[in-house]
Amino acid sequence: MNEYDSGKMADLLRACEGMEPTEYPEEADVILFNTCSIREKAEEKVFSDLGRVRPLKLTNPDLLIGVGGCVASQEGAAILKRAPYVDVIFGPQTLHRLPQLLQARRDTGRPQVDISFPEIEKFDHLPIPQTTSGTAYVSIMEGCSKYCTFCVVPYTRGEEVSRPLVDVMRDVQVLLAQGVKEVMLLGQNVNAYRGASDDGDTVDFAFMLQALAGLDGLSRLRFTTSHPKDMTQRLIDVYATTPKLVSHLHLPVQSGSDRILAAMKRGHTVLEYKSIIRRVRAARPDICITSDFIVGFPGETEQDFEATMKLIDEIGFDNSFSYLYSPRPGTPAAELRDDTLHEVKAARLQRLQDRIAKQEDGVAQAMLGTSQRALVEGVSKKDTRELAARTDNNRVVNFSGAANLIGEFVDINITQVVRHTLRGELVAK
Ligand code: SAM
């Protein structure tokens, strides 16, 4: 989501100010930090990054420094207390006002702060999406109304607001005309999507997926991220009927203990989560399931943690994200008593990550010798003489091939697994 927002900031400044991104901070007229406040570590980084670029104002007095994203939304003008040299502060829902904020800063000489939540207005003010790659992000909804007790998102990004269906369809059609073949639908909980249709009805995420799958030229659909509470049977059925929807579902569970799920206010039980996965697998047997886990939530006992490990064994997850719980200001869980030692939590996290890594390796080993359809995304990060492609189940495969394959689908024989990374050989275009 932040990558998408950063791309939009670059598009806006290109369209309104004729600016181009540079890799060299000393060349820049504007330096923006797009921030994340989901955990404490990410938040602290902003101030050290700001301190690093501050001296550039001595050599370039016209340099403007901005802070956007969720730390900006959470801290607002308080950022100026710690970093008074910051020029603009804007939230995830006001990034479209960036050109006006920069201009107001130039005109008045005073720092500008706008961290309001003007509903979904931002999408009406963003330039037409543009890409040169075979895959593109499209944001379909913003914010979150779940209010999980650990999470800061509803306070920094606001409540769930969906874009109208026609707007999303138009963005996707514009991208398809530019040669895009795969679209990744984005939102904090995409499966909570409830958008207005042309005839004034409200349509759900299952409807949107089917409408998009009907577009010629679109070969593959992905989405992230989703919430178990919104995993309706209608949506599960789309896996059975719509081959363009990839065989990958990222469905965060956070914990395998009902006691902890209730304390997190997740709104579902472990049994309900398992029932969703069973039904998704019935609809799409080869699907890869990934999740997010929080380890060390206040009051998590050894027994609760073992329940999470049991769930991991039962489901068999592919590569997942896992984190130590981080208290976030203003969230209910931040008030809870937390007696567990950090060392105990860190050891639990390590055990969980080792178990997931084993399962991840199992998925990779099972792909050995198979032929996979993959979209070539670009040059491999590991070896610039190779290309990297993404399979339906979200695995990156490195292989030798000509640069003109970038943006195309290829069939690749999986020949090697090197520490979770796949290598393969091109079969045919
Ligand atoms: N909306 C999705 C859901 O809740 O199912 C997940 C989106 S959330 C922005 C991304 C992930 O960050 C969460 O799934 C959770 O694992 C992690 N996260 C959020 N708040 C956290 C906290 N206070 N401490 C540690 N991890 C956290």
C-alpha cells in the first residue's frame, strides 16, 4: 500500500511540478518520507532519516522536506517539535493535496500540515495511472473499520471507504491499454469492499473480481490484504469459477488461540478460520495460503503460543509475515498488562519463524520438476544477468532469458530450490 502511495506521490509531482525522481538526495528539490507506524521500529526510523537529510538544507536553502503516511497522520504537527525544519506534513488520505501544500509552504514560508480524512476524494485528483511493467497495483478501498485492539490503522488511515466500481474498472482498463497483464488489488481489507455500482447498487468484492476477470487482456488477478471476517462463501466460490484469480490467498490469522483472538477483537475463532481454509481448498485445491502472525500479544501464555504452532501445523502455510507485538499509542491493547519477558517472546517468534520456514521449503520442494506459468517482472535481484518471474502461487523464479520477455508470461520448469528461492529453465513462450 505504501509503495502504491509513494508511486502516486511521484506521479503527482511529475504531473504538477515537472519533477523526476532522483537517487541522489543532494540533487533533490523535494524530499518526502512516506512513513509507516504499524510497529514502533518503523516509526522511530523517520526521525533518524529526517536528521540525515537536514544538513542538505544548508547547501540548498530551497529544499523542501515532507513527511507523509501514517506517522504523519498519527503525530501531525507534533513532528515539528522534534524536527522544526520539516516543511509539509500530510496523511495517506491527503497525499493528492501535495502540490498545493508545497506551494502554500513556498508562498507563506510556514510549514503546512494536512492530515484530514476527506473520504475518497484523493482518487479523483490523482493523475491517470501509468506503468511500463506487466503488473500494476490498483487501490480499491482505503482504511479499516475492524478496530483490532493492537492495530493503529483505523486511526491513521481512517475507516473503510470503497471506490466506486466504475472508477476501479476504468483504472484497470487504462492499465491494460498500456500492456499490463496482471493487476494487484490493494486495500487494508479488500474483501470488505462495498462499492457503488453504476445503477446505484452496492457491489461486493466477489462481484468486482468477476467483473474484472471479464476484461479482455487481463490475465491474472491478485489481491492483498484480506480479513477472515469478510471471507464470504461468495468470495470463496470465485476461486472455483475464476481461473484468472491466482492460487494464492494471504489471510492473516494473527494467533491460533481463541483467547488471544478474542482479546485482539478479531471477530472469529480458530475453528472458523480453519473452516474458511477448508472451503477455499475445496474450491481451489492447489492454493498457497500465507498469513500474518503476532507473537507476544499481552497475556499470551505458553499454551496460547502452542495453539498457534498447532494451527500452523494443521494449515501448512507458505511464506508468512510474523512480528513481535508492538504497543501502538491510542490502541486498546496498549493499556493491557504485559508480563511476558522480551526474551521469551523473541524465542517464541524464532520457533514460529523456523516452523514456517520449513513449510515454505516444503512448498518450494513440491514445485521442483513442475512447469509453472509465470509473469516476468524484470531483472533478477540476485543476479543481474538473469530474469525474475512470479508464479501463480506468488513464488519468484530466477531464470536465463532475453530482456524482451519482461512483461510477458512464460512457462518455466522449476529445476532448483536454493534457500526458498526457485531457479528454473524456460520451456516456451
Ligand atoms: N487487515 C489485515 C488483518 O488485520 O487481517 C492486516 C493488515 S495490517 C496493516 C498488517 C499486519 O501488521 C497485521 O496483520 C499484523 O500482523 C501486523 N500488525 C499490526 N499491528 C501490529 C502491532 N501493534 N504489533 C505487531 N504487529 C502488528
